[in-house]
Amino acid sequence: MTELAALPVGRPRRLVYFGTPEMAVAPLEALVGNGFEVALVVTSADKRRGRGSATTPSPVKQAATRLGLVVSNEMGDALGVGADLGVVVAFGQLIKPAIIAELAFVNLHFSLLPRWRGAAPVERALLAGDTTTGVCLMQLDEGLDTGPILDVHVVPIGPRQTAAQLRHELVSVGSRQLVAALEHGLGPGVAQVGEPTYAKKLNPSEFAIDWTRPAAEVDRLLRLGVAWTTFRGRRLKIVAGRPSAGSGQPGSFIGPSTVACGIGAIDLERVQPEGRPPMGTAAWANGARPELGERLASPVGR
């Protein structure tokens, strides 16, 4: 096990920031807005989008550029800017042991560790039906979200809260938490307690709706904002829906916009047919005219 560099005493003088996606933007902006010197931002390399040769910078790189900060794609550059603390928020890669041996790091993680270590803690908490989650600030070690906890905030998950809404709330809480912890100085961490669970990266195959599952489970998938099925052989994204009473053959229409599940049913509220923009279910049904008993299907729910 790599010996970790010591956390700074009191307010850190100079930071490096590691982050990549949109949810890592607000914490960076909060640090800069509260007067912390961010000497360097490390993020993923620009990615090619579509069929052309043009590349797109990560959301964190775009924010850092807007804030006038120096940006790098190389982890090792963090050791050459005179920082006394590294801050990691959804960077997407493990920091190399040689780096955390020389520079202390804290990591803002969006779960109640050790539950949901890994890449997709918000989505996994929602899919599992968790009623609470939270934000942990921990000292980074060489494991996957295994370091000692420095601060924790518990956040309830609302019964109709979507992943986007929950993510926004967690980022808002975490940004304030991070600034406050660094302002007041980092005390000693506390070892994580409990049985770990792992939030592996979501596979697109998981987004296909299995209509044989209970409506409560289908609803949790819908709240991720990525669920899809097929109608008459073409993909149909279910943008929004909610559990409803009713029964019938799983995947079949038992009302103008109500689809039976293994237990209960789902009222479809907003859909997106293949190649078209999202629309209300009534507008879609006026054109598609689904018949009672006609079935929606997915690879796992035929």
C-alpha cells in the first residue's frame, strides 16, 4: 500500500483540480468563486464526436478555459505546479500511486460510502430503490473510493426524483461541502464502515425496458432518462412516465397510454419515437394509434 502524502494543515494554499463531466463543473466554479487558487486543471483529452475529425473538450475543460485556468490531460503535471492539495471530482480514472505519494488528494464522491463505490453511484442508488444517498469527502488512496472519510452529508431521494434532479442536488450540496471543508481545514479521516457495494458503469443494454418486471422497477429505470423499448419494430424512448394501477400481458397497452408490467402498469407521459423529437404521449398516440392489447417490446422483454 502506497504511503499517502499528508493533508495540508489549515486552508490549502494552492490546488490542482481533477474532473471531467458536467457534474464536476460546479465544484470547480465554487472553489474559484470562493478565492481558492487553482494552479492547474487536469481532465480527459478532447473527444471526437460524430463522423468528422472535430473534437470536443470535456465540460470541465470548457469551464476551466472560461475561468482562465491552465488545463492539462496529464496526471503527472499536477506535481509541477507547487500545489499542496489535489481535489478530485468525477475524474473517471484512478490517480497513480506515485502521484498520491507526493501530493495529498481529496475526492468528492456522490454516495454514502462504502455503498456505491465506483463510476455510477447516482444511477445505481436510484435503480436499487435507495431512499437516501449523500456526498462523501474522503482522502484519496490508491483503491477505488476506499479512503478515509473527512466529511459526509446525507441527502434523501424523493419518490419521484429523476436522476438529473438528484444529480443537481448532490452537486449543489457537494460544492458547498467542499468549500466549507477546505475553508475550515481538513481534520483526520475516519475509516469506512460497512459492506461495500459497487456502482459499475452503466451498460446501454441496461436501458432496455423489461416489461415483465414490476412497475416500481420500471419506473426507476424511466427516472434515469434513458429507458427505451420498441413499437412496431422501431425504437421508442420513454422520456417520462409513472406507476399506475392495472394488469395485463406485460408490455401490452391496457389503455390509450397505459402499459402493463409484470406487476402493475406504467402511464406513459412523454415519449421520443426514433428519428423524432420528444413529445407528449397524447400527441404520439394521435399519430401512432396504438391498439388495446398491442405490445411494446425490448430485447429482454419480448
